Amino acid sequence: MAQSVSDAAQTDPALIALNRFGLGARRGDDLLKIVADARGYLKAELEQQDIALVSAGDSRNAGLLDSTAAIQASMAAAAERKAAREAASAMQPAADTADSSTDAKAKPAVPPVEADIYRDEAQARFDKALNAGPGFVERLVGFWSNHFCVSVAKGQIVRASAGAFEREAIRPFVLGRFADMLLAVEHHPAMLFFLDNRQSIGPDSRAGRRRGRGLNENLAREILELHTLGVGSGYSQADVTSFAGMLTGWTMAGRKGRLGEPGSFVFNANAHQPGEAILLGKTYPAGGIGQAEAALNDIAQHPATARHIAGKLARHFIADDPPPQSVAHLAAVFTKTDGDLRALALALVDMPEAWSMPLAKLRSPFDYVMALRRAVGPSAGKEPQRTLGWLRALGEPLWQPPGPNGFPDRSDSWISAEGMKTRLDIAWQAAKQASDIANPDQLLDALVGASASAETREAIARAESKQQGLALLLMAPEFQRR
């Protein structure tokens, strides 16, 4: 099926609300009601109290751990694995002279604790997306989680804490102040571990003089380049180095708990670079943990940060190359409201361009898989492994971006012959696994509405089975584009 969207679909308020801003229609959604007030439909979700939070009161989330507990579990599991390896190594000389089958039985298996935690967090993330109304807030969660990303590929500690990081440092602030989210993110043990700030020691600090170790600039550089100001915003290498010194001492307590509760954020004064520091031309007096916190608050309000965030939001929700006036307007809202993210979300919804620009962006793998599952309905068993497998196959494994800059947010990163073949395979799998398939023509009306193109309708009408018709619907341009 050609990858274009009909003229009617381009301006269909329901598709714009559900595809551009949300995670797609669910069975039972009233598209005519959405069309009547598409902006109000989105704004109503933004007004719901604590809409972004993963509720601890939900029985399905009862087993989720906070980051400290998750990291402690990972540390304990790592110690067990190390002890098992050492025991196996000590037994090896005797095993060399024993029967090999006896040796195989002697090796203890250590349960993959981090994998279990990751699976439970993934299920909670998927449940939240599947049960959301339009899913606009979940799209915002995904945007900010990718903006301030960590990767489980870094190690088992991040695998255990990535879900808690999103729940603790992203979700509470998605409709709050950018500065508050920034501070929560940079204080979080998962981010400090991911960007190696535990290894950064002030050269002139007590620990630095004793150990002869120095700065690690990863966290400072990524805060300036990715999290706030953006590339080409005027900061220098001297700013990076100075900021890295200000961030020394921001760390995670180790397993032995010498600095604090294992797995928690702590400030190690002995590792902090002493003295005043200069960042972007401003002098910050010596002040321990407060020195970098003051700098973060200032950076959050910098005009370059407003432009950087505005550009990324416009690219994500409007077009790969958004109109300059869209970016300028969002930057002005950011500045005027002191980084109020709810105000930014409302500004996006009210933008004329958001409702007139073509639905030209291809859904990212996560958005596509969630839209597919919302359309097909609940699947029995094999969750969340099946969904995690689909995301891996499509190149966007959950909480595992290729680098600190997150997953790409342009359509050309996801459009390829191999990528579309994989989507077709997944659409066919989903259609075969669906427990209750309605008439595909009726399902097309329920999920896409009257704006479906004649080409799409003809292809689905010619399907040889309900499964084939559903798979074609899940590959239709009106379903794929946002």
C-alpha cells in the first residue's frame, strides 16, 4: 500500500488528535464526538490530576520498586553472581578430575533479578499507554523520557532502575516546571550512573589529592548539549570543564553504604571541587551541592534552552522540519511561563499549524506498537515479552537508546524497506493473535473514520480473510502516519 495519506485524512480533526498528539484510537472511541471538539478532547486529558503518574494503588503495579530498592536488589544480585563465579572457579580444579555431568550439576543458577524488575516496569509502562484516553500525556512522557534518556545497555543497575527513573524523575513533572524536572533528572542515581558522574572527582578536592583522579565531563557535557542549551548555543569547552567541577560530589551511594543508603543519591563533599566556578560568564560562589543546583536553575531559564526545547517539541508533534514561527511561539511561551510544560502542551494544541500541517511523520516504533495494540485489543499471555520483542525488532528497544541523545525523532530514521517489512510482519502477527476480529471494514471506520482513502478501503475490502484485512488496516497510511 502506498505510503501516502488521503487529503481528507490530512485535516481530519479526529485523526490529528489521535495520531499527531495521541497514541491512536481504541475500540469504542467515538470519533464523531472527538471531531466535534478535538482540541477540547486533548485539553481535558491535560487537566486531569496526576494523569502522568503510574498509580501505586493499582494492583498491577503493586510490585514496582522505587529506584533505591531496585538498585539495592541489583547490587545484591551482582554480589550473588560474583560469589557464584568465585565458588565455581574454586571448584574447577576438582571438577577437572570428576565426571562432567557432576560438574554441571554443581554450578548454581542465580535468578536474573534485573530482568524481572525491567519486565514489571515495562508492563506498567505498556498498561498506562494502552489504557490512556487519547494518550497525549503518554506521548509527552515518551518525549521527555527520550530527551532525558538513560540506557539499560549501560549495565544491570540501569536495567533495574530505568523504569523507576521514568516514574520518579519524568512523570511527576511532565505537566510541571522544566527546571524541576531538570533537577530531578540530574539528581537521579540512574542518570548519575549512566553518565559516569560517580567517576568524577574534583582534582583539588580531598579525594582528588589523595587518589590522583580527576574530572569526568560526561554529565556536564550532555546537560549543556542535550538536556538544556543545545549544540551551537555558545557554551565553550571551558564551560563544560567548569560545570563538571561544579557537579563533582553528585553520586550514588555504593553497596557498602559508606556515604548513605545504598543506591540513593548522595553528595560527597570530599570529592567536590572546592572554590568558585564560572559558567556562561556568571560566577558561582563555593557552596557545595547548591553550586550546581543554582547553575541548573539558571540554565533552565536560558533563552537557548527555550529555543532548544521548543524546536524538539515542534519536531516531535508537528513536522520533521517545523515552521520557524511554531518554534518561535513555543520558545516565547516557555520563556513567559518560566518553563511551564502544561502551558507548552496547551500551546501545541492551540497552534493552527498543528491542525493544518500534513500528517507526514511516520509513527515511531513505540507509538506504532502501542497504536496497534490499542486497535487490536488485549492479547492473551506472552506479555510484556511480545511487545518488547516487537520494539527490539523495529529498532527502538524500551529504555535502550543508542546514545545519550536518545532515539531519533525524524521519519527518515524509521522509513526503510527492512523497517516496513518488519512492520508488516508485526501487523500480521497481531492480526493472527487477535482473539476477536470485527469486520475489517467496520474496524476501519471505528479507527480511522470516514476520511479513509478509497485506496485503503479497496485494499481492505479485497482481503481474503478477516486477519488479512486487519493486517492491511494496521499497515494503512492513515494508521501509520502522525
